[in-house]
Amino acid sequence: MNIIGLIAGIGRLPVEFARAARGMGFDVIAIAVAPGVDEELAAAASKFYTVGLGELDKLIKTLQQETVGQVTMLGKVTKEHLFSGAARPDDRMQQLLAGLKDLNDDTVMLALVREFAGAGIGVLDQTALLRRLMPAPGILTSRTPTPIEQADMEYGLNMARHIGGLDIGQTVIVKNKAVMAVEAIEGTDACIRRGGELGRGGVVVAKAAKPNQDVRFDVPSVGPDTLKAMIAAGATALVMEAGKTLLVDKQQVIDLADKNGITIVAAE
């Protein structure tokens, strides 16, 4: 039987991947590297391990022990863990980080890809088994955007692509064609809450892939937690890049949006 490794962060994507892969006949070796990983992952995977976020040597040796030749990285693991002290980098991780020109997302992730390759482990396209979760262009909810929201969606998506090109983040919060907040180290949900507070509600959330998105990591995603953050922030609309954003638990997301009068659009 084929074996796939899964390095898992927070959220539903690792569970979705594990179920899809096992349904296709793969053994899934899941390794949780962040606190708060979905509790269903242990049952969804063939084998389940927990490794500290900074324990790179233990992570690679666990994959090698399970004869994993290919791995995918899914779920939320923000750089905040590196700076908060929650992660305790081992010697291998410290050496990797010390050799980098900066700690931008792509810089760190590409270095990890190279480290895995050196250990004989390839990194898979995150979307390889999850393309069904990427919506085609269209309005996904019962409510269509107002003209003002539509204008903010177009403006916000353009801004999100620009910050993605700078490797800062993938999410922008806008209101009346003004940027309220830009996602950085804090992650999407915190960015939404901050943007909603600064805009005093009525904001639009825009999420886009990077212009040169490496599909092995950081593919943008939207899920129920995104909607919950939007509801708390008083956001009224969400636009995501069609065909390039993973929409997790689609029906739950749409139900939450419809219940709270939020419009969601997948746009090109």
C-alpha cells in the first residue's frame, strides 16, 4: 500500500486530506506539529504522532521511520509560534533558520522543502487530493453583493494579490476602498477581527493566492472559523480567489453566511 505523510496544523484541512487519501487506498502517517490540531485527525489517519513545532530532527526521523517518501503540509501554523516561545527549535531547526536571509513565509517553507528533500522526502502539492474544495467563479450564498460591496471586493482582491506578492499575507480587510487591515504574522482570523474593529463593522474580507503561489505550502483556505471571525467583526462580505482557494466545510460556511446576511463570492 502507498504511504503519504501529513504534517498537520490547526483546522479541518488535515482531516479532509487524511480521509480523501485513505479513501484512495493510501496509508496516512499524520504528525501534528501545533497545539489545537483537530481531534478527529487521529482517527482519520492510519497512524498519528505529535511532534513539537521546532523539533525538526524528530519530525524527519519519524517520517523516515515510517518509510514516508512523500509528505504534504496542511493546516494553520503561524510564525507567531516562533516568536512567542511556544516553539522550541532543536539544533537542526536552529541551524536551518540561522542560514536564511529572512524569516518570510516562503523563505522558511522553501528551506523546509529543501531539508525534507535532503532526507529523501518529497513535498506534495497541497491541493493534489483536495481540488474538489476549490470553488469555481460565482456567488456561493443566497445574498448577492451590493454595488458598494462589489467594488470593495474587486479592490480588496487586488490589494490581497499585492501583499501576497510581497510575501506578507493573503488577506486584506477593506471598507469603502480603504484598507482597514493587512494580514501578517497574526493570521487571518486576528486580521479580520482587527479590521472589523477599525472599520466599525461593514467591512469586506478579501483572500487571494500569491501571484507565484507554490502549491506545496500556504495555499489560501477559508472555513467555518473564517466566518465566525467575520461575524464577530461585523463583516458583511467575503471574496476569495476562484480555483485557487480551498473552501473547507462548504455547507457549514454557506449556512453561517446565509444566517448572518453575509455574501460570499469566488472571483477570478
